[in-house]
Amino acid sequence: MSQTALQIAPDADPPTRYHYAVIRRAIDLIDTRADDPPSLEDLATEMRMSPAHFQRTFSAWAGVSPKRFGQYLTLGHAKALLRERFTLLETAASTGLSGTGRLHDLFLRWEAMSPGDYAAGGGGLAIRYGWLDGPFGEMLAMATERGLCGLSFAAETGRDAALADMGARWPAARLVEEPSAIAPFAESLGEMRGEARLHLIGGPFQIKVWEALMRIPSGHVTTYGEIAGAIGNPGAVRAVGTAIGRNPVAWLIPCHRALRKSGGLGGYHWGLPVKRAMLAWESGRAEAARA
């Protein structure tokens, strides 16, 4: 087994599921009116809120105004991120993960399961799970006695599909719904400070990819090819993409920050609307921190 520690900055006090439900509807409206962006009044009316209340709610979640956030949602934003906030992973550990712009620090300590244990499909493991509110809707959190082993979003897939998907990754493990066992992790995630322990359950190649993802700072992106090179397999771009899609700990292992070299978003296991919202949210938070 291996152990590594890292400080990261998810960058904000996560709002509640209610906030994201409002914002998700606003995003849909912004998308349908891309050629004629809706005004603040239009958005507020659609959300059945006063313009002032909607502006406060949206800005509290995104860090920027609805108009500015709409610019971050455009397809061209991913290309702009690659131009302006591209991370070279070999230097990220020494430069990208430091600075005074962070609002909060979360100390991640992770331990990788041995290849033999992974091959056993989680046999002998008890995995406890519960549901949490997060900045991008409801989240499923799963943990072994060693740490958080799963974190996924249910906004696009629904609870049943999210639980079935995550449970199928460790078919021989015993799943137990036990929200109290998740409470310590919920506290760390809610405050975005303190220590969060991760127990990474995956094959050796997958673990390498996930470790590389954790070197991408909030508000920055990299490419699948850059990750392949950083783990010493420059020709394994397709395999890297598959490993990214199998990332079991969404958000904290930031697979949403990996883009295609062309600037395309690529896929996202928990739904592209969530990935787009995450990238735009992090950009808004980075802008707010600089203000």
C-alpha cells in the first residue's frame, strides 16, 4: 500500500442542494438562450424569485453574477482555460498548489489498496454510505474504515443509479447504509478544511491517473495527454480517459479538470451539465478571490 498527503483548495463554502437546484434551472435557461442571453429579470422570473433575491442566491453560489457565469458556461470557455490556466503536472506540485488566493484548505491523505485486494473486488470490506448536500446537488459518500472510497453526484443520474454504479465497482464488498459513519467526512467537506482521508480502491494504473488529477489546482485544467505523459505512458491517452471515467471520488479527485487537447470537454461520468457547472463555478470562485 502507499500513502500520500496533499493540500488542495476546492475554494468555497459549499452551498446547499437547494442552491444547485435553482442554479441548474438557470443554467438550462442560459443554455437555451445562448444567442440571446436572458436578463437578470428574465432569470429571476423563471425561478419565481425577485431579481435581488435571485442575484444574491446566484452570486453566493457562483461567486460572480449570472451574466458573468453565463460566459463561463460557453463552449469557448474550455479553450480559454487551456490557454490561460493550463497546468503542467510535473510542476504543479511545486507551483500550482500554493498561493494566497485560496479561501480554504482541505488536507487529503490517501492510501491505495493493494493490487491483490483490488482483484478480489473488495472482498472482506464493509463499505458504509450516506447522502450529503453538495454545491452540485446531492452526493453519495462511501467509506471504508480507512477513509472515503467513493463520492458521486446524483443530480443527473438519480439516487438509485448512483448507488448501483458505485456499488458495482466493488462487487464483493458489503454495502451498509450508515449515515453516521459518513458524518466525519461530511463535516470536512462542509467546512472545506481539516483532514479528509481517502482509501483509493483501483488498479495500479488507475491509481497513478487519480494521483495526477489531484495535482491540478482549482480553477485550472489539463489534458488527457498531459496526464498520460505525467504518469510515464504518453501513448496511453485512451486508457487514461477510461481511468478518469472510473474515478470513484468525484470532485476531490478532480477529473472534471481534464479536457481534450482540442478544448472539448470530453466526457464526465456524472453528467456533462455537472462538469460544465463545476468548471464555471471554479472559474467564478477564482475570479471572486482575485477581486
